[in-house]
Amino acid sequence: MFNINVDLVRNLIKEQFPEWSNLEIKPVKNGGHDNRTFHLGENMIARLPSAEWYVPQVEKEHKWLSVLSKQLSLPISIPLAKGKPNKDYPSPWSIYKWVEGETVTLENIVDLNQFAKDLGGFLVELQSIDASEGPVAGIHNFYRGGDLAVYNEQSKNAIENNKEIFNELLLKEIWELSLDSKWDSDPVWLHGDVAPGNILVKNGKLCAVIDFGVLGVGDPSCDAAMAWTFFDDTSRKVFKTTLKMDEETWNRARGWALWKALITYDGNKNTNKKIAEETYRIIKIIMEEYKVKR
């Protein structure tokens, strides 16, 4: 992991973008994991990869986000400048336009069903953009949009480690079903990390989508995992209907949600009570939704 703080950012700005060196620099609240994010004045942010495996995201975002933003009706992150590595920081980094809005929560949404419809509409819009030259799934985006089977061993180990807590047979059934089908259409654009921390609202309504670090093209099922991590039964159905997902793609989406919840629960059950409780709740939701549909 890179050691990133306000002093480092201030020195990078002073060295590489002296025209902005008089602007206030302070950490962004909930600034993310893959990148450390800092306000640069009132209208910009500096984003620095927090570890070596996040570095490839920089070039990808600079290449594609300006292209995609022109074809989307909602604001997204737009890069303004690219910083260079130096003796104190070994990676390229970025300056972005600040996107207005507050991180979505269940408490700051006016209508959860409408929010599900609006978010689904944004993802359909993203998927409709020509993806023929986009970056296919790989290490750069942790295989989002690729074959879920890449995480087969992780998921099975997590199921095995927690078979005294959850219904092992049911979890195996859900997981195997998610592996039974593959995306057999042309690749489409996907955000890769559709989660509350990357979705902004204003006046209770969806207003922007940010943090496209795991952007790619391929199978869009991973972008629907929020159906189980955020929505309730009714809004989940609205989300699915808006996305126009067939059952096999929906099964893979459920698999993405299950994989993430399982490994997160398994890794935090003895060390972080808050995260463990949240992921326990998500696993239970996934199991109940599946039993109803079975």
C-alpha cells in the first residue's frame, strides 16, 4: 500500500500543477478504497491509487470516461489532468472535476422504487454505448464482466468455512446455478462496482455515478449485484425489470453478490462486527430471495 496524505498531495500539486498550488487540499469524506481522494479547491479532486494493483485504472479512466460521459444523461467522473510518478509517489494519478451530490443511503432517497428505475435506466444507457474497443475483463478490473468461475475456489472455501452458520447445501446450489450459464452476446459496457459509495443523490433522487476504476466490457451481470445489497423485494423487482435481465443473467448477478458477501463475511467475522453483520444480512437476503423463486 502507498503512503498517501495531504502533504504528499500538496507537494505533487506544487511540483506538477503549480497553477493550482494555492487551492485548499483536504481528504474527501468516504474517499474510497482503491484510491485516496482529496478535495482540490471547491471544483476538483485529486485521486491517487492506494496500491500497485489499482494503478492500471488511471490510464483506462483517462482514455474512456470523457468518451462515455458524452453519451450518458447523468454526470459521471471526468478526468481533467493526469499526474506523473515522482520520487515520493510511484504511480500516475489524476485530477477530476468534482461531482456534486451526496452518497446514497436508504434514508436520503425519496422513492426507492423510482431510484431503482433510475439506476437501472442509467445502466441500460451505459450498456447501449458501442463497446467494441472497450477493455475486456481482466486483472485491471478484477474480472468484472468476465467469467464468475474465476472466484469459484474463493466462494467454495467461504461456504465451507461457514457451513455451521449458513445452509451449506442452499449456498452451494445458488453458487452452482450462477456458474451454469455464460454471457453469449456481444460485450457491453459495465461500471463494475455499482454500490452505494459510488452513487450520488440530490434532493432524494439519483444525480450522478462516480468511481469507474473497474470499468470494462463484457457480461453486465456484475452491475446488478446491488439488487440484493441495497434494494428491498419490491424495488429489486423494479430494478430487474428496468435492466431487462433474463433469468440466467440474473442468476449470475446473484452469484456476484453472493461471492462478495461470502468472502467479506468470512474475512471479517472475527475482526469487524459491523461489516460481518451487514454481510450476514446480505447472505440471508440472497438465500431468501432464491428460495422464493425456486
